[in-house]
Amino acid sequence: MDTSLGTGGEARMETATTSMDYDVTTEYSYEDSTPCQKKEVRDLGARFLPLLYSLVFIVGLVGNSLVILVFLQYKRLRSMTSIYLFNLALSDLLFLFTLPFWIDYKLKDNWAFGNGMCKLLSGFYYIGLYSEIFFIILLTFDRYLAIVHAVFALRARTITFGIVSSIVTWALAILASIPGWHFSKSQIEVNHYTCTLHFPHESLKMWKQFQALKLNVLGLILPLLVMVVCYTGIIKILLKRPNEKKGKAVRLIFVIMILFFLFWTPYNLAILVSAFQDVLFTNECEQSKQLDVAIQVTEIISFTHCCINPIIYVFVGERFQKYLCQLFLKLGGRRLSARLERASSLSPSTREQELSVGL
């Protein structure tokens, strides 16, 4: 996607901007008359990013769709934790919905879907990013309440509170996404259309730095503070009163948060450095090229995160493993049942052949 689409941090879309359009907006250095050619950076992205984005899309779509099915079929959203995990999967699916469009954009180096779709998909991109961050924070706080303030949690951790807090979280994610949605637009540049962030020229640098700082505050500093405070309290309680069941529940949320940091921190920092590169570096053109490559690499790592949560549930969540097996058995049983019904309407010889294949 394009680097210019987001000062990077808005993480995914800004990401998108970072990879493709950023090189358009930084094609020339306005400080002097020397052009900063970035064709090789764009060519590098065009060769590798569409394939990698496609893999992320397929794996993420299958994994998160299975998570949604399991929760709807078996968990029935009967606890705050289930509600937050369900919404976390929805956040990933919202982001994944935009990927095919960015893949086409990267392959053709041309935005073919119009200004309306550019704004809509940019909005989905940012909403998916920020809602994921906020729901991971809620999951951590939920574990903290359940273990450190167990008596209070009995009254507070209700399904109603889980639904209300989820609605508020989506509203906050939309609010945080407004600048990215507002400034995203499609326009012709040279001989092709782009879908990128277009800030007012007089405040271009200020907006880029604001977007990068917002991404790092909401996507790095805030979750890190929540994790340190909550898990410090959780560990103290578990050391005093060991509880295997509570320990397993904490482990799942802890792994989700740690992997979020591992996958997103490199990209967030690359976007932050890029936004302040004129202050940090002297050879701006050469450093800008290197930063664009770094953003492309870290962007792919961060995008891969939307495939990770379902894998965590499979390997860490024992109950999820059980529900997933039940779902597969149920789906497999339906197929076999359909074959048996079909076989019953066939001639004896044909029926034998059908049953042997089915079993």
C-alpha cells in the first residue's frame, strides 16, 4: 500500500500510504531543486508486496472467519472476554476487507476505484487498526478485574457492560480514524491515480507528525502502560494465590498483547522516524529511500498480525481447540449425512460406491 496514505501509523492504512504513495509525495525534495528519485523503491514493493498481501488476506480471512463461527456457534458471547475476543476478530476482518483493493493498487500502480471508495476503505483501514488496539487493551483490563478485583468483577463484568463498552470502543476507534478518513482522497498524479492522504500544504509537516505521534501514543505507549500496570497486579495476586485456571486465562491474553507489540512496534517506530526525518537526518533523499524500504518491510510484518490471533487461540486456548474440533466434526458430519441421503436414492451398486468414497 502507500506510505503516503498514512504517516504510517495509522498503522495499516497509513501504512498503505507509506508503502506506495509516500514515495509519490516525497518524490522531490522541496528544500532544494534536486529530485529524489524513488522508482526502485516502488518497483521493489510492486514485486513482493502483492503476493505477501494475498497470503495475509487468505490466511487471515479463513482464520478469523472460523473464530467468528466458533463464537457464534458455541460460546454464544456469554462473557465479557468472549464479547471482546469476538469484536477483536471483527476488527481484523474489517481490515482484511480492504486488502484486495490495496493489492490491485500496488500491482497496477493506479487507483481504479474512485474517490468515494478511497475514503471508505481508508476509513475501514483506520477503524480496524484502532479498534484492534482498543479491544486488546480492554481484554487486558478485563483479566485484571477478574483476578485482582474478583469481588467487584462479579458485579461489573456483565454481558450488558461488555456490549456497552464494545459500542463505546467502536465509537472511539471511529473518532480516532476521522483525520485519516477526511484527508484521504483519490487524485491524478503524473499519469496515474493515487489514493493517499493529502494534508493542507501549509500544515503538511504538522499533520504528518501528528499522525505518527497519535499512532505511537495509542498503538504503543498506551497499551504498554496498561500492560505493565495490569500484569504487575495480576502477577502479584497469582504469586500469593496460585490458580491454574486463572493462570491459563491470563496466558492467552498476555500472548495476544505481547505478539501485538512484536508485530506492530517496528512499523510504528519506522513511521515515527519517517515523520521526523528532516530533523533527524542530513542526507534526506537517501535516508528517505531507506526509510521507505524499512516501512515496506515492517508494514508486511504488522499486516501479518491479523492472521496471528486465530493461531494463538488454537495453540493457547484449550476451550477454543475443543470448540473448533466440534465445529469441524459438525461440518464433516453434515457432508457425510448429505452423501448418505444422496446414496439412499441411488441404485444399490451406485450406493455402495458413493458410501465407500464418503467413508
